[in-house]
Amino acid sequence: MDKFDLSRRLAAEALGTGILVATVVGSGIMAETLTKDVALALLCNTLPTGAILVVLITVLGPISGAHFNPAVTLVFTGKRELPPQEAVLYVIAQIAGGIAGTMAAHLMFALPLMDFSMKVRTGGAQWFAEAVAAFGLVATILAGIRFQRTAVPWLVGLYITAAYWFTASTSFANPAVAIARSLTNTFSGIRPTDLPGFILAELVGAFAGMLLMNWMLGRPKARGPVPIAETPR
């Protein structure tokens, strides 16, 4: 990532978030077009999302780190791996890219560029689900980087694929994606008025994931003096 200047990294974050959102929204529209079975539609929405994450993290990760997510960016800022001033620009690029992704999906399906969602996604269970989703995502990323860095694209893609189904909220786990999804009144949408609860829950979950993994993955303390009973004879 150090080989690329800030402008290229921001472009990678905007592009990656845009393609991710276009995949989420576009596959949701396609699913609604092809079937009235909600479970099948969700599956049609899930598989492309998991797949595109593998692709995007693999090809754009070496440029920007492939955050595509303000919560992930804030985690790396909290770990002092990204300066705050750059983090602000990352978040702006992610939100702008996400909105462009919604617009691109709408253009492909001959829909209005933006159409505020009317889909209700609110309540304690939904917020808790988003906190769990973001917590698991951050834990997956941090542990993956520590133990199996080359597998991170697959780990994240598979985690999100699973989290679509085990969370009540279908695992947005991403404030930029949530904002972009509020601009589509289709399968993957969320009412703009429901955004604050989702975003707050995502940030809380991400922060909790960072705290736990910082402790859990901390390097073991050096052993003290060897007891006499263990001294070689």
C-alpha cells in the first residue's frame, strides 16, 4: 500500500465501494425480477456480494488496503495504521463511491438515478444484529491479517456470505453501504430514517471487535526466570 500515493488509494476506495454497492443493489433488483420467493431472492443477493468481495479485496487491497467501509477505516485509524486526516478522506471516498454504485445499478436496470427507500429496517433486534455483523467482520479481518494474510479476501467474502443469513439485518456491517442503500427503493434498500440506528450499531460493533482482538491477538508476555525445578541438569 505504501507504493501508492493518496489520490490513487482514494480512487481505489471509491471504486471498490462503488462496485460493491452496485453488486448488492443490482443483484437485489435482478432477484426481485426473477422470483417472488424472498428466501431465493436473498440467496441471489448473497452469493454475488460474497463473490465480489473476494475479487475487490484481492485486486484493490494492495493499493488502498481495501477497506470499502468507514467502520473498518476507523478501526485501522484507532490502531494507528492510518493517519486521521487520511481516514477522513477514505470515508468521504467510500460514501461517494457507494452512492455512485447505487446510481450505476439503477442505470443498468432503467430505474431513476436515486429513489429513497421505503423499506423498514429498525428496532433493537436489527441494531443488535448490525453490531454483531460489524463485530464479526472486524474480528475476521484482524485475525486474518495476523494469521493468514493471503486468505483475507476469502475470509471476508465467506464471512459476509454467512452473515447475510445468520443476522436479522442481513449484515450491512458498513455505514457507507447503508447510506448508499437508502437511495434505492428495491430489495436491498433501507429507509433513510433508519440509518442512524444502523450506523451507530455498526460503529459500536466494530469498536468492540477491535478491542477484543487487540487483547486476544496481543503478543504473549516473555516468560520470567526458569524455576529451579525446570533447570537442565
